[in-house]
Amino acid sequence: NMKFWDKFMETKELLRYNTTMNVIVFNNATFHALKEELVQVQDASTEHSNSKNATKAKNKSDVHNELEIAITKAMN
């Protein structure tokens, strides 16, 4: 899902810049858009895991779970 990755990379750059400035300013709207995107991707992964490619879908889901944790930590 390129839309998700574009948003994520944009946000990562924003975080890197603000961290450098020693001022973390995280746009809440961007955060919630990312969370919404994560839910959609995870739903797709869950559907996929019901198919014959269960392992691949699980790996994809794990990656997005890790991303969600990283984004949540960045908020704190």
C-alpha cells in the first residue's frame, strides 16, 4: 500500500527534523491517518491469512504491528 508508506516516510522525516531541533511536534491528524491506514492494512493481512499464504500474511501483519508500536512510542 504505497499511500501508507508515503505517509509513513513523510512522518518519519518530520519526526527526524523535529527531534534534531529538540522539539517533538507530531501532527495529530497525520498520526490518526497513519493509524487508520494501519488498521486497513492489518484487516487485509487478516483476510489474506485465511488463504493459502498464511505465513506471508502473518509476517506482513507482524511488521505492521511493530510499526504501530514505533509510531505510538514516537507520540510519547
